[in-house]
Amino acid sequence: MNQPTHTRIRMFNTRDTYPNQALNNDLCQAVRAGNTVYVRGQVGTDFDGNLIGLGDPRAQAEQAMKNIKQLLEEAGSDLSHIVKTTTYLIDPRYREPVYQEVGKWLKGVFPISTGLVVSALGQPQWLVEIDVIAVIPDNWKREQA
């Protein structure tokens, strides 16, 4: 019997997460493929759909990092195993507060990083979106907090 090559974490349909848009896409928040974890772009919205930090890019980055931490742990990894981050900002003036916040979460990790300024994100209230790729080292077991 073939084993699945990947695990989908927190599956959802966009009609539920974007009720103001006519969408119907089946997606998930993260995918573990072998020892690699891909995390969907995270914003300042918690997993219950509540926006944290309206108008505050630092607070939205903090919530995005909380989401990333949780998703990586659900996938069997953690923040220390992030190898790449991509940060999307809708205003270059948000760079300092966002990167200062992300830096708190990734102190000592040293991932590669790409930062982009874009004209808009998926909802008008979103100021920042962060996605990551992480690994799960062979024979590594996450310490339980």
C-alpha cells in the first residue's frame, strides 16, 4: 500500500475564510512533505477568523508569527527549523516594525529572507503577510512546552 507523501494541516475552503468574495477553493494552512514544511502566508488573523491589530503592522506580524509557530508545531517542527521566510508588506514604512517583530521570534535562527512591497493583500485590512518553509531534521523530536 502506498503511503501518502505529504500531510495537509488545517484544511479549509475559501468560501468560509473570504465570505465577502465569491471563492470556492480547497486549501490548507500548511503542508508537510517528507521532512519539509511549507506554511501558507499568515496574516494578522487568528485561526478563529479574528483580525488582531487593525491598522497596526507590528501587531499583525506578531499574530502571523503566532500562527506560524502553531502550524510548525502541528507539523512536527518548530521556529528554530525555519529555512526561508517571505514577507509581503503593503507599505515600505511598515518594514521596521514588522521586521523588528519577526526578529524577536527568529533570534538565532538565521533563515534566508525575501521581503516584498505589494500593492495589496487578499483583504484590505491586512498590512503584512508572512510565509515560511521549515525542515524537520532526521531523528528530531520537538520538545514539549
